[in-house]
Amino acid sequence: MNPFRISILLFLSLILSAKGIAQQFSDFSKASIFLPEKKNVQLQKAVQVLSEEIKTRSGISLPVISKATVKGKQSIVVCVEARMDKLPESFKTAIGKLKETGKEGYKIVSVENKTIVIAGHDERGALYGVGKLLRKMELNKGVTLVPGNLNISSTPVYPIRGHQLGYRPKTNAYDAWSVAQFDRYIRDLAIFGANTIELVPPRTDDDFSDILMKLPAIKMIAEQSRICKEYSLDVTMWYPNMGSDYSSPDSIMRELNEREEVFSVLPKLDALFVPAGDPGDLEPDVLFNWLGKVAKVLHKYHPSAKIWVSAQAFKPSKEWYEKYYKQVNQQYEWFGGIVYAPWTRKSLPELKKNVNPSVQFRLCPDITHSLSCQYPVPDWDLAFAMTLGRECINPRPTDEKYIHNLYAPLALGSISYSEGTNDDVNKFVWSDQDWDPSTPVLETLRDYARVFIGPDYTEGVAQGLLALERNFRGPLLSNEHVQGTLQQWQSMEKIASDKILSNPRFQSGLIRAYFDGYTQRRLIYETALEREARNILERASQEGSKLVIAEARSTLALAREKQVSPELKQRCYALADSLFRSFGAQLTVERHHAMQGRGNFIDNIDIPLNDALWILDQLNMIEKMSNESERLTAIDKILHRTDPGPGGFYDNFGNPAAMKRVKAQKTWAEDPGSLESPRESFGVGLSGVDWVHEIVAKGFEGQTTPLAWMNQINTLYDTPLKIEYDNLDPNGTYYIRIAYTGRFRSKMKLVANGIMIHDYIQMGIKPLFEFPLPKEVTKEGKILFTWICGDDDKGEGERGSQVAEIWLIKK
């Protein structure tokens, strides 16, 4: 088919498409907004949201009236269903035909394509009805289109639907926001059905202030609370126990005085969430005794507020949980319920089984992190873990919907844990699922794109966000979606106006598409360079060690000296600067004042993705050897580092091929939090460092390490790690070499076919261990290795087992 004919067909299809849209939508550009209860402050707020959002997106100011419109004139009515007595009978009849709603629900109906009636079950329901209408309208400059034949009746499934917006330096964006930006974002969340905002106090496990903060924290949290009150949203506060002593009268008084200062400035506070740990570890008896004192101060200013408590603890024992259950089952008058939060050792069903059935639960899902977290990205490629890190822009719509729907029936709803705008898409998906878990995730993404970016980008952005999630699936080297995803976003970028190009939500998707595309091209290029360098080193015995070392070093240096696709990197830099201006996003430490490891993935954009750092360090040491024979032997060791020898076995547990040996009690679908099943973890582990924020090729004593040590197979707490080998020689003699790397400083014991290979060893001291395997272990030609984590055979008090590499070497 010739190009001209293709162009004609495309043009005709656009005309037909536009005609279809015109038939489905009514133009309300000249309508008015009718508010029957002009003195109702909460309804006034709902109308304000509707009016301002239409004007912001279309430039059209719809007049707000308090008397019925002239017959035949278009209008949008915002009311409470129980108080429709003064409205026309046709409105009441149309609303009455729809399914009944419950608390916070709404009905939306189109009456003769002339009037849109939004009838809330209550005032808050009217606000959510306005939000739903805004999500479905098509608003462009000079155009206000409303879908025809609207007939919606909706009530939220879960009564708690919210997100944490913590004003503190540790976040990757919130600390840079103004009062107006918080108002804007809280409104956005309300449009998607959120009814709760969680604040954090001025003192947490963080600094009090930083260069970006517009107001002192104590003033900003008061503003956040005020904003929520104006939108009639609930306010909670996450308040960790950061004091050093909760037993002496003087320290208790200091802590209570601090809380009184905080509680007294908040116009609204409906609940307090106090974690048992992470941070502020307290024994349950001490914790609950302390909370009784906090409750008295809390109720002085907010009499109806309840205190919710999590079961978070880094090293919880059986005794700890027994005390916790006992305290929870007391059900003190001030007690609201249990928050199921990250780093809770027990599963949600197990917690519920051990407490009184009347105890309420809410979820605190970690939707903000991609690794070292509650719900890590499954099978994530090491190249992404190294570059994007723990807190990257991470739209995971299908994962979030699945995780939500798996656990939501066990709780009253959720208030997500968030550290900034990197999880923006996930927030709206989670809120929409809290409202109605049957909502297709693509519908949420289309609404998100339509209302926040523009109707012309509804399908492109929605599909583009799904494509970004697909980029995370499986090995990056062979992921065929990544370059296509980049092209999708670039196609939208080419036709976008300056307004769209400066839209932070569009920019967030665009920068990830560029970053992913650049990272994949680098990975392909640098993998090939490493292979070439290894090929050069293989010629050492023929050409001499010093010659091949120099050539191999020059080859590996090409990754830096002759970079692949530098234009993609430059676009990432430009978008990072723009996101800082528009969204407060801090994607670098130096330019944007990010905290290390807190969303600054642009700083990692050129981290080597091959073993160059380790190889170069080894070559530097080899060059200093005076003997050619020693140098040749050392080069051979580099080339054969992973070689298990004849009849041996080698596995790198960062490689998907090795996962077939890992025995999992449950699948990811059954256990996405991997409390009872293995997960992939990242980080070599620095000696003396208890947490890994960034995945770098340094570890024990600061030495550069092989890439293989940067990820591991890992189980949490006392869940055993099981790895099986078969096809061994039953008459052979083997020993095992193990690389124990990772972020945990656990003690691990290894058992093979029921026989102890080594007793508890402290991790983080050194990486490599070797042990002989007794004949009785290998006599059947099959071995099940089992790692048990803990201080003793009870497996209590530790955070998990971790294995990076295994060699089974036949003597």
C-alpha cells in the first residue's frame, strides 16, 4: 500500500473516531453549577473543587448558582440525596432509580443530557461524586465535555482509604512542597476517593529540617491538617517513639510535652499510629503502658481520636509476640486497632488468629520501594536494582492491584507508606482499589491520564504506564519491551505542547522510559565489552600478561570514553531538573538536595553494569606482581572464578537459571511479601553497616567485589532457605564453597540432608566459606541444603538467610 493511501485511511479513521466521540459526549461549556444548599460549607467545597478543576483544565468558568436554572439550560447539580426535596421531581426520580448507596457513596445521573445530578449519600459522598465526574469528563482549552447517559451508583468497599504525606527531609519530594502544593495533592487524592491523610511529627528518625523546607515542620503539619479539615478528610499521624527512656518520670514528661505541642496545633486529628518498632523499638508492656499516657494528652485536644499500634520489630521473639497479643487483647478504651505494616514478622492471617475477633486491622502497604521492602519487584534485574535503586519512579499498577486484593479483605482499608512522588501512580491505583477492588486497573490509569494530563493522552499514557511496569519483568538484557516503551513515550513527547511537557506526571513516565532505554543499551554494550576484555585476557600466555592487561583495560574503559546513546542520558538530566522544579522531585544529591539512597537514581545513571570494577582492581594488583608466572596464574583465576571444575556445579542466585534449584513453599502470587517464601535481595553488605540503601560493587572492608555478590536468594526471619542439587556422583567426594553476602547481619546454620555442615556463623564478617560434604550427604546423588537463621535452633531474633553463590566442587 502506498504512503498516500495510508495517510488517507488514517485521516478517515480520525474523522470517524472524532464523530464517535461527539456522539458520546455533551458539551457543558455554557452550563452552570447548581448548589441547592448555599450555606452548606462541605457542599460548597465540593462545588469549589468542580468549578476550579474545570477552569484549570478548560479555561471555562462555570457560574455557581443557588436557584434552579431556567428550564432547558444545562446545569450540574451537587447535593445530598436525603435533602433533594426542593429539587425538580425529574431529578429525584432519576436518582431514585439507581442502586442505594452507603456512607461516602454517591449517585451520578444524566437527566435528558441537559442536567447532571451528583447526589452524595452525605457531604463527603458529594465530593467523591464530583471527583468521579471530573475523572470522566474531557476537559481541553475551551471545551467541557461530559459523557452522555451517565448512570452511576457507587459506595466505597473499604472505609479507610489514605496515604502518608510526611513533611520531612527523608522524603524524595514532600519536603520541597509549599502549602499550595500539599493542597493540590490532597485534592488530587480526594478526587480518586481517598478519605485519610497521614502526617508525621517534626521529630522522627530524620533531621528536623533541610534547605528545601518552606516552613518549619510544626507549622506545615498544622497546615496539612487544616487542608484536610476543609476537604472533610480524616487526619492520622504516624508517631514513632524516638525517646531513649520511657520509664523515668523526667524523660516521660519531656516526651509528653513534645506530643502536647504537636497535638495542640492540629485543627483535626482522628487517629494516631504508633509503630512498635522501625523506629523506636519498645517491648510491648512498656509500649502499651506508655500509650495510655499519650492517650490522655491526645484526648485533651482530640477527644475522639484512637491510637493504632503495629507489630513492627526488627528482631521479634516468640515471647515478644505473646506479650503483644496479651496487650492488644486488653482492648483499652483508647485502642483503635492493629496496623499491618512493613517488617511485621507474622502474616496478617496469623496476627488475626491470635487476637480477639473484635480487634480491627488496617493495612500500611509499602507502595513506594522496589527492593529491601515489604513487596519487592519480583525477579528484578540487577542492572535496574543498581541504577534505579530502592526508591525510583515505580509505577506498578498490576502488581499493586493484585497485592491489594490479596490482603484487603482482612482489613478495614489502608493508609499507604510513601516517601514522595516516586509512587504517585501506585497511590491512585491503591485508592481506587480501596474504593472498589473490581475496578480494572486500566480504567484507573485512563482516569489518571485523562484528569491529570489531558484527554488526548488518555490511552497513550495509560498504556505507557503499563509498559513501564513490563520493563521490570525478567532479565533486562533480553527484555524486548524496553525500547518499544521508549518509542511509545517519545511519540507522545513529539506531539506534546509545552504545557504537557512541563506536567510532572507526564515527565515522570517519560524520564523512566528514557532511563530504562539508556540502561538497557548500556547493559548490552558493557556486557559485550566485558566479554571482549575476557577474550583478550585469554591470550595472556601467548602475548604476555602486561600487554593483554593494558589492552583489556583500554577495552573496559570504552564504556566511559565512548558512551552508548549519550543523548538519552542528557534527556534524563533535563527531565530531572524539570521534575525538581515542578514536583519537588529530588533525583540527585548535589543538584536537587536528595538524601543518599532516597530516590536519587539519576546519580546512578552511569554505574558500571558489568564486572569492570572488580576486573580492573584485580588487574591493578596483578600488574604489581614481579613474576610473569604469578601474573599468568592470577589472570587465570579471574577468568575461572566461577569454574567448579570437572563434575562440579556452580550457581549465581542472581541469575534466573539458578532459581530452579530453590525450593519455595509458596509462589509470589501466594506470598508477595515473601514471609514464607524466598525473594531476591540486593546489596553486598559493608562490614559494620546494617542497611544497604544503594547497590554498589563494594563490600567487605570496602573492597570492590564481583557483580554476583550484589544479589542473593533470601528468606526472612525463621523461614528456612532450601536449595536442592541432584545428578551428583554418588561415589564422589565434594566440598561446598558458598558466598554469603547481603544486607543482613544474621547468624546462619547449614544442614544438608539432615546433617549439619556448619553451625551458626555470623554473616557480614567475610564473604567466602568452604566446607567438606560428608559421604553420607552425597551417597544418593541428591542434596537438599537448608539454611536456618537465628541465634539458636528456635530461629528467633534474626532477619533472614541469604546466599549469593554456590560451588559444589568434586575432589
